[in-house]
Amino acid sequence: MKKTAIYKIIKKVKVGGDTSDQRHLNPKKTQRTADNIAAIDTAIKKDGRLTIAELAAATGATNGPVHAILKEELGLEKKSARWVPKLLNDLQKQERVRVCTNFVAAVP
């Protein structure tokens, strides 16, 4: 710490002020609200090829929280320019096997 910072702390202690560390307190409102999550979810279901910047512009949030909502809240990841669910359900797995076997059977 610099001497000036120490002097400021000593001055606050003498006056009886609060000297606790305030750096971890973020006064900004969080952008991961239920409204933003719902808006992003409906936009992605409507068009899975939207970019994070387009979603951020539509919701008024910044890119970081939009990316966190897509990854953590909605469980999506980017595959071939489209946001898709991370895990496939049983019907999607069976359909994938069926399509692949048809494809292999069609190849001479």
C-alpha cells in the first residue's frame, strides 16, 4: 500500500468512519434478470443463429451477461453458427442414430 492510502485509513479511524473494504460491493444492478433470461430464451427459440451482440442489443444487456445466460441459465452452446442444447434427449439420440444408419446404408 502507498503511504497516502495508509494516512487516509488512519484519518478515517480517528474520525470513526467505516474502514471496511468496499471493493467487492458492486452497486450496479445485475443484468441476469428473469426478464432478460426469458427474452433471450424466446429469441433463441425463434432464431438459433443470433449472435451474442445481437442478443445484447435486443435486451439492453452487455455481452458478458448474455453469454452467461446462454451457457449457465439456458444450458446452450454454439455449434456451427447455431445455439443448441448441450445434451441431447433420448428421442434426439435415436433420431441421430437412425439418420446416420440411413446415411451409411446409402453410401456405396
